[in-house]
Amino acid sequence: MIIFTPFPVRREDVPVSALRPYALRCDHRTTPLGIDDPAPLLSWRLASDRRDDDPTAYRIRVAERPEELAEDGRAWWDSGRIGDPAAIGAGYEGPALRPSTRYHWQVEVWSATRNAPAAASSWFETGPTLPAGTAEPAASPVWTASWITHDPDPIAVVDAPTEGERALDDHGLAPCPLLRRSFSHPTGPPLVSARLHVSARGLYEVRLNGTRVGDAELAPGWTDYTRRVQYQTYDVTALVAEGENVLAATVADGWWSGFVGFEPRRAGAHYGTFPQLFAELRLTRADGSVRTVATDGSWVTGTGAIRHADLLMGECHDRRHAVDGWDLPGFDDAGWSPALVTDAEHRSLVASVDEPVRAMAEIPPVSVTRVLPGTHIVDFGQNVAGRVRLRVGALAAGARVVVRHAEVLDDKQRLYTANLRTAAATDVLIGDGRGPVEFEPRFTYHGFRYAEISGLPELAAGDVVAVALHSDTPWAGAFDCSDPDIRRLHACVEWGQRSNFVSVPTDCPQRDERLGWLADAQVFLPTAALNADVAAFFTKWLRDVDDARTPDGGFTNVAPRLTGVADEGAPGWGDAGVIVPWHLYRTYGDRRFLSRALDGMRAWVALIHRRNPDLIWRHRVGPHFSDWLAPGTPTPREVVATAYFAHSTRLTALAAEALDRHDVAAEHHGLAAEIRSAFVARFVTAGTDGRVRVAGDTQTGYLLALAFELLPGQLRDGAARRLAELVEAAGPALQTGFLGVALAAPVLDAHGRADLAHALLRRTEVPSWLFPLQHGATTIWERWDGWTPDGGFRAPAMNSFNHYALGSIGEWLHRGVAGLDQSEGSVAYRRLRVRPRPGALTHASTRYESARGTVAAGWERRGDTLSLRVQVPPGATADVFVPTTDPGSVRALGAAPDDGDHATLIGTGPDHAHYQVASGAYHFTAAFAPAAPSPAGPHEEDTP
């Protein structure tokens, strides 16, 4: 059955009827606090129940008070009416925005069907680091706060036994510092605004008068702290009381000084040696007076129940050290130590541009099994990144509950932890004789499906829950089809994305690594962007990528940059610095993705060219991972590298074109053509019988050559045939690794072998996507054969069971199986391409909240009739290829679709009828009798 609803997901529960804007965003976020971009992007989506109800013009007004939006001439900025049918956003172009100011804004949109515009409103707030305009008077320094910490010298490590069965490894970590400052807020003019700006070198949790501020987890997130530290802004007006107030914080090592990565010579303390806090509370009264409470030497510090907290090792709470009331007024802190002021460096502080990590889901257990006296294995039924929350009764003083985590069980049904490598992934609660207790770590996270909980005689399912943590990227897509295995596969892809989008796009959430590998991100991004709105998430991460660049212009292999991981970017890895901005621009239509990246793109291409003047990329290749973890014959390294050299050069040219840098575009188009010629001359041979060979004769070699358009027409068909032969000879099966896997189904589809793509999708033997599902997987594995019945677990040194790279098939589920894609050259879904690939399925559907509005496609096959529904947002058009064996049978709502009902027949092919439609909802029906697999070769051109 078709499940998609041909109407957009809307924030207001009211009928749409005529054209209107919705889902307003500022810099890809809803009502952000504390932005520091002087020209933010103000964007909106469009909805209408009518066909061909498209926008013709828009108007944006920005004001400090909502009522000024309705009064002509009172707005801070008024764009005036701008005629632009394609617009879904505009950069702010008014007078300089003032720091620390809330602005309300409104967009009006006109359509051709009515004179009065439809309007929607929202707001954003600037932060203290917003550059002031030239008309502003000379200002005092932005910050009065300094970085402070607990003096690390007198801190003792965990006071627990070090020998015997009750030994507890503290991993050399120190207790988490507690920091507090009491301040008075006397009676006076009403408080109109209280803003807390806070960051940490490490991780923080802030409380005001005992109430937690915000819901961010693992804040402020991971950056290269030597280059940039993000701060967050919170509205705490409602938490400030008259009289005594207490601002308090706990800080932990996090990425700053804790264990990160896998380099044994530098396992931790990559950026610093002890966590630090930066905070500034600004209190504004109705008379305009401002008071600031900032981190400085007047703060006092101590330690409490959290005896250590580390992202990889875990967290220990010893309630014997708990300090009751330390974050409340009236607490006697006379015995606490003065805070240590480390420095007042402010240059690296920047406002957050993304949403933080949050607790996004709670998952109850599916089973709790007693395996030993006092020891239980809890199965949550889903592999996640997060932590366990546990309720226990009174726990004797010194008694401990230990929570260990793992993704899978071994053959004895106990935790399998060898693949965690040095990550302990162990949380500990030590009792103080009081209870009941709710134990939930706050400064760590683990990758797990199973938890072993020891130290409790009994454990009820209602006393334990898994809390999933990930960056708050609003979910934007949905996919469904008739095959339950493929539905489960898509769910695995989704959970792999959730588990690995934790401040940065990580490779895995469980072992001692969790790094922002560039290749993993670039191959998975097309899938990720169909699942969720990742614009703000990747805005932040691209700054990490840029921060990590080497002095000679090279991109690195991971970002944020980390000691111990080879800096020199490998082919396919460093190229993410070009590929990711281009894909984000095409998805969201924000030219800033390109304008911010173009210099880096050009420098990367120039570096490769400079080191490889003959255009065959063999020098300056870094660790050259090639097609990582590909089974079978390796693809020659120079083939992989040179293909990416050509691809990055071409995308740099296209980026320059989009930015109207035509001289740069011409230069790079010319270089790309030369690299393509060099690739063909060096690596491609063609026989008189039409047989084409790419050096190495591997699936990935052909996939790269075809996907990156490196072959001229006369070679393309032969290469596609050879690719199909290799896939069929292997099973049909894939012999690709991280770089080739994302290209397989789309390339086979584009060259007439959607049948092979479907065969790969439904294969259940190793290697395949469905094999892990047959053996209990709930996320995508790192290896095709991470575990097999005959061989057991692969080498634990590299064997994650939650790794999204091979999940890049998700893109083709949406774009191929369900059939919803953008046309070539389209940006922000301005022109859709709907071309389903039914295969043996009986229905499939996808819905996606695009930057322009809701796009959707869903088809269903009953007998020899296929029904296709399409949703096109206002301002867009679509090329719809209705699958049919009889083009004359196509109908829309019972009438021929070319009868003036906003659908025009463009042409037909042997397996489709091609229509062009305007915006709106459409329902086609057609005769459809599944045909035999077509021979390899591109789709035939439409014939009118």
C-alpha cells in the first residue's frame, strides 16, 4: 500500500488551501539564540493545496518588536517586494544588526492566483560576538569572563580498591570539578532579559538555583579547540530570583582532555590537561541597566560524586562524595577552594551554528536475563549511541553497581567487548547507604545494544532504559516498501546515522576511535540528507574541516584534526572538502556552502596538480586507503586517486559557476577535461569487439569511471556492460568497499540494469546488506562479514557493528526504488525527477521535507496496474517517468494527463511515459507488466 500523504508536515494544525510559507529558519535553525553571522540566511518553505500555485515574489521585514513588522516604515530592514519565483530564502541585507538583540522577522509571499500575500513570522537573537556595525560607538570588550578551573594539584583520583574482584580502574582520570558563584539580584526595575553564554574546554552542565539550564548534552561539542570553541546561549530569565542566586557548573574532560581516538602514544589530553569553564550571565533590567556575572577568581570549586567521566572509558558516581545543595542558595562553601583563572583568551570563542546533542529517544528493554547471581544481561533490541538510566533501591555504602556495554553477544550469550579495543565503556555507581537512586551518566556515551548490570540481586525491566543521544538534526524523510527486509534495512541505515551524528559525523560510537572521517561522511551524506535536515550540522562540521587544513592547502583525513591520525588527506578522504559543500548546496540552495569552501576547494585541486603535473595522482596521497574494506581484488590505487582528482576538479568548476566566478570555472573545467583524458589514456583500453577494460578490472574501477563521467560515449556503454558482468559473476554481489558501495546501485540503474541493483539489494549471502539483518543487526556493520556462522567474529581491531558507510544504499532506496530525485542541474528541489524502479516489489513510497517544501512519491502495483502519486511543492516542477509497458494507458484521476491538467506528455520509452508537471499533487495510473531484465546500456532517449 502507498503510505505517503500528499500534503506537507506542518507546524500549525490548520488547512493550507492557498500558497503560504511555513517552517521559517534563520541559518537553518528554528529561532536560534546567540547567532554571530552579520548577514544570516532567512529561509522558508512553501505549501499549497492547489496545483500550479507558485510564488512570484517575496518581501522580508525585520524589526526589534513584533508590532513594527505591521507598521510601514518602522522595520529595521524591509527588503521591499522582490520578484523571484525560485526564492525560498534570502540573506539579510539591512543595517548592521546589533549584538545581543532579539529580532522578529516576517516573510510575505505572493502567488499568481491572488493579490494579497501570505505571511509567516519568526525570530532570531544575535549574540555578543556579532561584529558591530561601523556606525556603532566604540564598545568595551565583548567578554568580561575568563577561563577558570579547579586547581588540579590537590585532586585525588578515585579512592577505590585497586586489586581483587572489587578493583575499579580510574584510568588515571580525576574527579569532575564543581564550580559555583553566589550573586545577589536585588529588588529594582523588572528583569527583562537574562542570557547565559557558556562554554567549556571539555564538557559542561550548568545549573541556576538548582535547575539545569537547557537540554544540551556533551556541550559545547567537539571542535579543534586550538582554533575554535563554540559557546551556547540560554534564556534563563525565568530562573533568576530576587535575593541570593547561585550559578553552578560541573565540567568534565570530554574531547578536550579525555581519551579520544586510537593512538597509543597520545590516547588522551589532545588539546589540554584539565577541563575549564567559561560563562557569562547578563542581566538586563527595564531601565536598560546591565549587570554581568562572569567566570573569574571569585568563583569557588570542589568535587562531588562524579569521580571520573570519560567519553571512551565511562563514568563513576560515588554517592559517598555527593555534596547536597551545592548548586543552591544558602550552601556553605567556606571550605571550597578559589577557582584557578587559566587565561582570558576570547578570540577562539564563536557562537554555535548547529543544534546540540540531545537525549532524543528512550528505549525500554526487550528482555532482562539473569546470567549469574547479581548479574543481568539487558537487551534493548536496538543498537544505539547513548547511555543507560537505572533505578535502584538503597545501596549500601561502598557497594557498587557496574554497567558494561556491548553491541553484540558472544557464543556464550555474554557481552562481546573485544571490538571496543581500549574503550572500557563501563559506568559505575557506588552507594552511600541511602536510596532510592536514579543513576544516569552525564558526560559519556557508549555504542551498545546490550548492557551487563552487576551488583543488583534483582533487576526489573521497568528499572532500566536506554537513552539515545545524537545531534538534534530534525528528521525530514520517510521511506516504506512492500519488503519487510528492505524496510528493516532502511531502519538500520537510520539508526546508524543517529548513532554516529554526535557533534561530528563519526565512524562508530563504541570503540576507541569515534573520529570524523571525511570519506565516511562524503559517501553517506546523500543518504543522510534524505533522512534528516543536516544543513546546520554540516555547517558546523565544514568549519572543522576547514580548521584542519594543512598549511599547503590539503584537506585531512579526519576533522576535527587529531594528533596521531595522518594529516595528509587520502584520495576520497580529502576530496570530501570539495564533495560535501557541493552536495549541501544542491540540497539546500545555500550558496554560502560554496562561497565559504571555494578557496579550500581550489587549494586542494592545486595541491594535487602541483604534486602530479602529469595528472595521474600518485604523489601526495597520504595513507591512501583506496576502496577501504573492499572484498576481493583491490582496485589499483592510481585509478581511485585519479578518478577523485578529476571529480573534485569538475565540482570545483561547478561551484565556481554557481558563484559566478566564470574565470575560475573555465580554468577548472579545462583541467578536469585534461585529467579525464589522462585517465582514459592511462587506465582504459578498448578492443575492436567493443570490450572496454579499466585497469584492475574491478567493480569499483568501473563505478568510479562511470559515476564521475570520466569516459567518452563510445567507451561508456562497454564499461557499463563490463561492470554488469563483474557484478553477475560475483553472485550477483558487490565486491566494493566504502568508496564504491554508494555508487553501485545508482550507476547500474543509470545504465539500464536496475534489475541488478534490485538483485544486490535483496541478496542475503555475504557480502550483502541483508546478511547482517538475517543475524540480528539493527544498524549497518563496518564490514560485510563482521560475523559469519562459519568464521565467527572478524579481527576485533576493526570490526564495528554500527558504522554508516555501507548504509549509503539508503540514497537509492529513496531515489531509485521509490523514485524521487532532483533533475540534473536542479538546486533545492526546484525541478524534481520522479522515476521509480519497482523491481519485484509491490509498493514503495518516500516523503521528504525539502528546503522548498514537501516532496513525495509513492507507487503501488496491483496485478497489471501501477498507481503512482507525486507531490511537487510550490515553485517547483517535475519530470515524471511513469513505469508502464503501455504508454497509452497512462491516466491521471481518470483522465489523460495531457488534457491541460498541468501535466504535459514529453515522450515515451520502452518502459515509461515521460510527463512534465507543475506544482501540486498528482495521481497517475498505468498498465504495468514486469518485463525481462534489459540489456546493459543507458536508458533509451524519449521519443515524442
